[in-house]
Amino acid sequence: MKFLLFPGLIFAQKNQQIDILNYEISIDVNDSTDRIYGSNTITLKSAPYLKESITLDFIQKDDTGKGMLVSKIMQNGKQVSFKQTSHHLIIQPINQAIETIHKLKIEYTGIPKDGLIIGKNKFDNRTFFGDNWPAGARHWFPCVDHPSDKATITFSITHPSHYTCVSNGKKKTKTALRNNKTTTTYSSKFQLPTKVMVFGLADFETDTLSHPSNMEHINFMFPEDKTKGTKDMSIASEPLHFFESHIAPYPFEKLYNVQSTTRYGGMENAGCIFYDEHAVTGQGSMEPLIAHEIAHQWFGNSATESDWSHLWLSEGFATYFTNLYLEHKYGREIMNEQLIKDRNRVIRFHKAKQLPLKDTVSKYPLQMLNPNAYQRGSWTLHMLRNKIGDDAFWKGIKAYYNAFKYKNASTAGLIRIMQSQTTLNLDHFFQQWTEQTGHPVLSSALGQRTGKQYLTLQQKQSQLFNFTLEIQLKGKHGETDNIIVFMTKQQQVVELPTNFNVESFQLDPNTNLLFEETN
């Protein structure tokens, strides 16, 4: 996700009572009102300690007239009792046996307050787009709205026939009905978190891209942006191929890249990525955004963070893998330029707010959409790659993904797998870069004594860091020499082992360290 901060924070929490196995969601929409008519058949397994009821996340209709009202819940052909609160649906199932598979059909109606955005695009045409991150799904279907509870999904959307419907998974059926309406059904066999379960409806033009396995890969754009969208999104095959060749085969049934009205720059919905409508310009500037969202298909959608504190496993990975793609296509210099921009963003953010990468401090997921999760997460992967080497890094990435694909991952899980790829002890590296706040703040000065040259290096930040620092030494006549310093103290004085007079120097000439330079 390319982020955009906005108000209306909602905290999505784990539901320890149940495990959702599958959602079968039917939604009926129309052009005369914003009211939706829904049903959701949920297959779930109750936890061993479930005593009396099942609680789902679901936003009730409020005084504004927005929200959902449940009319009926059925279990095995029998009606069951329930209660709605402002944020939850509490169900009393018939069978209370522990560790039992329950199948509940919930019928409801209402106008979504959030999550499913019904409105108009920039061309004043009506559109419908799911926009769930982080906890918007609960606004339009009952669910466990947390990344730790993943499930398979089927969407059956009944809609005016002039719209094209896009969604997660594979398109199963498209059935014409009376009154110029159509039901389009998509189904995904892969377990997904609710944050990336969506459908979209709009008038679209399409552009089909080729894929070696004949997987469906289609770009969708508004008709008025057909030429611009075709140009901007045609690049999508390139990052897709890079990630498939370096991580693992693409993890979902198909890939749609969709121009939409998402509030984010891009939203990585599984197999059905939504891009901000204004990102389509015809100037070919979408490549980094497209690469970022496609990287999320592996990191965030397939290997999903187990809780919000591990968000960097999604956003930091997508940010760094975008940089890796740029390095692959355009060279290390272009990647370094982006890394320097990213480093500056981390430094500026840290001056305003101090957070560890594994963010147990922020109260709400939306507060975590910041340079800490994105750019600091990316930089941590970059420094890990430099520490253990390319071969171990890529082996570790593949092993990490294969261990957690279609499952939930944690920072500890990543550390365990990366440690298995190297004889180096990574405990301190991960402790200081994921648990500790801040970064090295370095001052440096040249000096001479007894005919020898020295460089004095000092860490100015409050918490000590251990790290490897490369320094390029420069002489009057163009001489250069690079030295490596292992920083383990607050201040270190380094004798310069050169056969020329050093007139200047550069810290970290190859852009390998997240640090701040000061006087």
C-alpha cells in the first residue's frame, strides 16, 4: 500500500473465540440508492473455550442512517438468536459443542459508513469499490476483521448490467437477470485476510497482458482514461516477472490492476489491486507504485503479518522489493538515490516521533502507516542483505516466504529463518533495528598527531548502536581508498592506513547504512 493518512481510526483486534474458514458473501447493489442488500454464509470453527456465543465485527446502523441492520441468522435451516451492538454482532448458535464447525447465514441491509465506498469517480460516473484497510470490512460484511484470521472467500455481486465487476479470486459465473441486472461471482481458494477482500464495480475498459503460464493478467481503467491507463499500467508485467523469478511463483489465481477511487495511492487487494484514479496520467510514472503493490501479493497478502505490530513485514518488504526491482532494471545508482530519499524520510519522522520497527507503541493501525513501517522497514532489510550477503539474503527470503505463504508471519519468525541462512549471530542486529528506536547519529572529524592522520567518529544518539561503517578517503590528486570501521563504542579514533594525505572523506559512500550525519 502506498499510504495516505486520514482520520477515523478504528482498532481491529484479534478474536480468540473462533477461526473463520470461509465467507460466502452475496451483495445486491443498485443505482437508485446507496443501500446494499447482503447475506454472508460463514463457515467457522469455535475455540475450545467458547462458552456461550460467537462475536463478529459488524458496524450497526447509527443515528446518521448509515451502518447495517441484521434481519435474520440461520443455522442448519433454523433461526438463531442474536444481538447487535455498535461494533459487533453477537450470535447464540444452536450447537455449543466446543471445536465445532458452525455454518451461519446472516442476512442484512444498510448503507455502508465506510469500507465499501459508493460514490462517483473523477469523471462524475458512479462506482463501487471495497476499501477495507485496516478494519473497513466490518462496515459491509460480518467478519473477524483482523489479519490473523484468514479465510477463503466467494463474492456474488448482483449489479446493474452496465458495470464490470472485479474481485478476488477466479471469475466463476456471470449470469444475466431480469431488470438489466447481472450476478457476477468470484471465488478464491486461498486464505486471505479481510483487509484485502474486495469487489469493485465501474464502467471499465481493459488491456490484457501476457503471462508465461497463461494466468489472467488484465489492467482495468475508466473509459475516459483508456489511452493513459493502457500506457501507464502496461509496465505491470515487468515487476511481476521479477518477483516471480526471485521469490516464488505468483501466489493467487489472477492479477487485476484496477483504476479506482481508493483513498490510498494504491491498495494491494489480493489479485485485484486498486490504484488511485489520479495516479493514471499517461506519463509513465506508475512503475514504482505498481511494483510496490505487486510485491504485496507475496508480502502482506500471502505471508500476512500476525498482528499490526508486525506491519513492517508487509509495508517494509513491499518498499524494499520495489527498490530491488528498480536496482534490477535501472542499476544500483537509481536504487541508491531512492534509498537516500527513504533515509531522509526516516530521519525526519524520527525527529517527530520515536517508534521501534516492531511497533508495540502505536495504538491504531492507521497510525502505523508511516516512514517507520515503510522506509525504516525497507532499510532494515537492506542492511540485513549487506550484513549476510546476497546469496544468504535471497535464500532466506525464499525460505521465509515458503514457511509463511498463506499463513501468518511474525518478526520472530523472520529472524529465526534468516539466522538459519548464516553463521553470523544476528541477535544484536535484529534487536537494535527492530526493538530499539532511533538510528546512529554520527559526527566525524579529521585530525593529525605524531605525523599520522586520524578520523574521530562519535555516536551522538542516546542509545548505542553496533554497525559496520564504510568510509571513502580522498586525496588532493584524486587518490581514493575505502576503509571499514566496526563501530561498537560511543567514540572511536581510527588511524588512517593510507599512503597519501587525506583531504576529505565520505561516510557510507555506497549507501549501506541507515544513519544521520551531524556536526
